[in-house]
Amino acid sequence: MMKMRDMESFRQRTLAKEIGCEGIGLHTGKQVRLTFKPAPENYGITFRRTDLPDSREIPARAQYVVDTALATTLGRDGVRVSTVEHCCAALHAMGIDNLRVEVDAPEIPIFDGSAQPFVRLIQEAGIAVQRAMKSFIVIRRPVRVGDGNKSAELSPANGFSLRCHIDFRHPLISNQEIGLDCSAANFCREIASARTFGFLKDIEALKNAGLAKGGSVNNAIVVDGFSILNPEGLRFADEFVRHKALDAVGDLFLLGRPLIGHLSIDKSGHALNHQLAMRVLSDPHCYEIVSATPSEMARIEATLPAFTPAEALA
Ligand SMILES: [Zn+2]
């Protein structure tokens, strides 16, 4: 039988109050206002553009992904919200089920290029535990997608864990690998602050094409042929692979529910992460939606993640 305290950590969560802040948009280079608004139980996560007053909320679900080049972009009725992945990674890891995310621009602010600022916003607002129980997407059969030497796979597991491998032809990056039990505490300690990265020549090409106007060493690790241009250096020796893991935690949150399974990605990016989510959702034999009610919990107890109590995260 689950203890009362354990039951409490499987209830749905939103934020205790509305909270907002401003940051630069990576692509527009303009100031963006981001607001997190508490939402009722069973509402889910949605994104909305407040600069387009008539636009509808866009559910944070893989079916609404309209672009995966450079970042993950959600869209509905022609309205887009770009670069949702770092925000989604923080919400996934912190166990937030219901939230309305508003921005007054076509993209979520990039902040420092990591998920840390989103984690801090969640902690500053505080977590409110709701009455309804969470529901999880539990992987029942392995699902794999590949593209050349890149791959992404989900398989059955206890809790949510991941393994990520990258191999860049660059002396400062080359082969990096990380394995992680993706609890909130591990996410916060090991990958939340890992920043996105780019190669100087690519960033210059993007800027010439009118993209990445806000991109700088303030919101990305910038690498040229042999050196890292950020004066402060790296936050982890293997910050690159940690960031790829962070992106995947965000992209897989678009399955629509917290994940119970093992994620293994090799040189994957937003496009392949999205393909994996869509492949899972297209085959009901691959997964099961499990509500954390006492009877369901007793049935699948062995596969539940070690969920951090809300008060430990606030
Ligand atoms: Zn990223």
C-alpha cells in the first residue's frame, strides 16, 4: 500500500501563483514577456500568444509541432510559438501538469540558453498540489526511429531515465555520453543549467539569413575551430551532451504526459525526438496511459518514478 505522503506526490501540480519575466528572443533579438499562469486540474500545458489577442491556446503536444529546424515550434491556425523545448524540459522535470504559458512574441525567451531560468521561475512561484491524480504515459514496448547514424528509442523501464550520446567532428566536443535517472533533483543538478551551443560559422550564416539575431555568448556556448568563445568557459566539461539530454526531456514532454520509460538517443535532435514522440502516439500497443489512482498504482507500482514531493522543490 502506498503511504499518504507518496500519494500526495502523484497528485497533479500547477503553480501557486502567476509569475512572469522578460528575456531576449533568440531569433528576433527582441525583448519577450513570458508569463506562467496557474491552470485547473486536467487542463494540461498550453502556450498562447498575447500579441495576437484572437489566437487560441496551443496544447503542448507533439501533434501541434509545426517545425523542428533549430528549435521545436508549436503552431495552430497559422500562429506559432517557437523554442518551447527548454521551458517544456523544466515543466517535465518539475512535474507540472497544468499551466498556461503566455508570450507576447513568436518565441519563448532564450534567457541563458539553458532550462535553469525556467526552473527558478517555477521555484519562485511555488508548486500547488491539486486534487486530481496525475496520469503517466507508460512505455510498454520498445519504439525506435532512426535517420542514418542517428537514432532515438524509448523502451519500458522503472521511472524515467535517459542515455544520450553525441559525436561531433570537433576537438572540443567529439564523443560525449551521459546516463541519468531523470528525477527532478537529478535534472536540476545535472542538466538544467547546460546551455545550448552553436558553431561560430553557423551562427554568422544564420544572422546573415536574418535568423538568430539575439544569439550571443550570453545565451549559447559559441565554439569556433579550436576554442570556446565564452569568457566564462563551460559549466560542465561535457555541457554539450547534457544540453542534448535537456532538449530531449523537453521534446518528449510533448507526448502530453509525464513519461515512464527509458529514453536512449544517439546524435538525435529536435526532428528525430519529435519523430519518436509521433511514432509512439501512432501505435497504442506501444504505450499505456496510467492514472495514479490507488488501484492503478497498485497494479503498476513497480514502474512508477521516484517523484519528488512538491515541498522539496518549492
Ligand atoms: Zn536546446
